[in-house]
Amino acid sequence: MQSVLMDVDTGIDDALALVYLLSRPEVTIQAITCTAGNVGARQVALNNLALLELCGRAGVEVAVGAEVPLEIPLVTTEETHGPQGIGYAELPRPAGEISPRHAVDVWVETVRAHPGEITGLITGPLTNFALALRREPDLPRLLKGLVIMGGCFNYQGNTTPTAEWNVSVDPHAAQEVFAAYSGLPQDSLPVVCALETTERIEMRPEHLQRLAEAAGAGEPELVLPEQPEGQRSRSRNLLVACLSDAIRFYMEFHRLYDQGFVAHMHDAFAAAVAVGRTPFQTRPATVHVETGSPRLIGTTVADFRGIWKEPANARIVVSNDPGQCFDELIASVGALARSLPLRSS
Ligand code: BDR
Ligand code: CA
């Protein structure tokens, strides 16, 4: 069994990451904590609760933490992820409630209770985790491992010319987290999935078609560039329909920015990395996050060659296998979808 504690800002690709982990029989999600990012933290929590219920997994704790970044005002991005954060998907209001525990308490208490057993997965800004580290500086040693989706190294940003979204929303938190790992043994350093490898996880219409087939859908699931914007899925499989409606929005967004009718599934890749189900290679590096310069704030810089003469504080993913990653996501999520009841037409 593998235990994962997630912190997310759901988010279309966070949604796929969550559904993917729910689809893995060997994975236990200890809890899901919510950070403001793509949308506000409470909306993130509602999205997670609704997705858990859609997947028949109500009961996983969903907690909210910091609702704003450490030092700068919150910016959200409904333009990228839709008004509620899950594109065109509209899920019923969840029956489950947000946990009364604060996200920081969830991290500290859960990891202390299971030393050496939990893999942390963070696919949103690092606000909650930075606050948890202030409370329990030993978290890096108590965790089994940590996987972060964030940053970009020698590669253009997706939020400013040099900054990636998760780091850009809370650069001070990201800088604190990397500083906290300085000088720790290499096998405990965070594995960082940054844009240069996550933008290779490019979802295309054929992947959605394959997902619906894997779910046993009778009709082909067609999300096509020539269709009117906002067209909704007619799939009787509610999980297929949800992912299709969410990802269509993300594909339209990427097209708007001249990236084609595709969607980058950053967070789903990070989830597959966290549970060891997709191949990747890393290189150790010393990472700093720019927090001062107005034009460069949120920029992540990696020293791979020891030029700063500071110990490594991260392992940056330098290669991955998008084809295998999609095979894995489609087979696993497809099998989960196939097991769910269909909506009556
Ligand atoms: C990251 O930013 C968010 O919009 C995505 O969910 C992902 O975590 C990519 O830069
Ligand atoms: Ca995210």
C-alpha cells in the first residue's frame, strides 16, 4: 500500500491527478488539503469533495488551509480553469463537509502519526506546506518523499515570461520550502515536476476518446476543435462526462494561447510520479525563487553545477515518457470509470 497526502488547487489537471490516485487500488489518500490558486481555497475544497463523491469515495478528509499567499495578494485564474475551477464540468454540490481541521494541522498530525510512510504531493501553490514546515521543521525527514508540481528551469514560464503558475502565486512560500530542504540527504529532496517536462504531457482529443473506450462507453467521446466552444459531453458515464467537459475547457484555453487544441496535464504527471507509475529521471540542483524583482518575481533558478557552492535542495525531473504516462492514466482512470454506475438517459 502507498499513502499519499495531497495539497491541491483543483484545477482541471489537479482533478485528473485526484481521480487518477483514486483509481489506484494500492493507493490510500490520507487527506486532501486545499490551497488557493486556480480558484479560491473553499471552491477548491468543494471541487475535491464533489470529485470524491463522483468517484464513489466520499469520506476522504478535505481540509482548507491558508486562503491567501504568505506575503502577496491572491490571484486566481478562472480564465484557465473555468468559473468553478473544473472547466465546463458542473458537479452537484457535495453532501460531504469541509473538515474542521486546518490544512496545516492535517499535514503535521498525519505525517507525525505515520513517520516514514507518507508521500506528499503538492500540485498547487506551496502556501500550506510552507506553513506546515514552520510548525514542524522535521517534515522533510518524517515524510517518505515529496513531489511538487511547480517552477520552470531554463524554460519559459506560463504566467510571466519566466515564472510558472504555482510558484508565481506564492513565491515566498516556494522559496521557504526549497530553503528548508537545503543540505538534506539526496533521497529526501523534493522531486520537482516543472514545466519543461509537464508541458510534454499534452492531452489531445484522441486521449479522451481512448479514455471513454477504456470506460466501456458505447459512443465515441468526441471533443474536437471544430465543435462549438462549450459543447457538453453526452456520455452516460458521469466521470467520463466530467473529465471531458473539464478538459474541453482547458483545450480551448490552450488554443487561445496558440498552443493548439491540447491540454497540459501537469498535475496528473506529478501524481503518477508520486506513486511510481511513470518513468522519469532527475538531477539534483540548488533552487532559488526570486521574490524581489518586480519583473522576475516567481522565477525559479536551478544551479545544477554547484556554482553557488550551496547544497542541493531539490531533484528536478529532467526526462519523462508522455506516451507511457497517458497509457497509465487512461487505463487506470478508465477502469475506475467503468466500475461506476451510469446515468439514466
Ligand atoms: C500548474 O498551474 C495550475 O494552473 C495547474 O493546475 C498546475 O498545477 C501549472 O503551471
Ligand atoms: Ca494545480
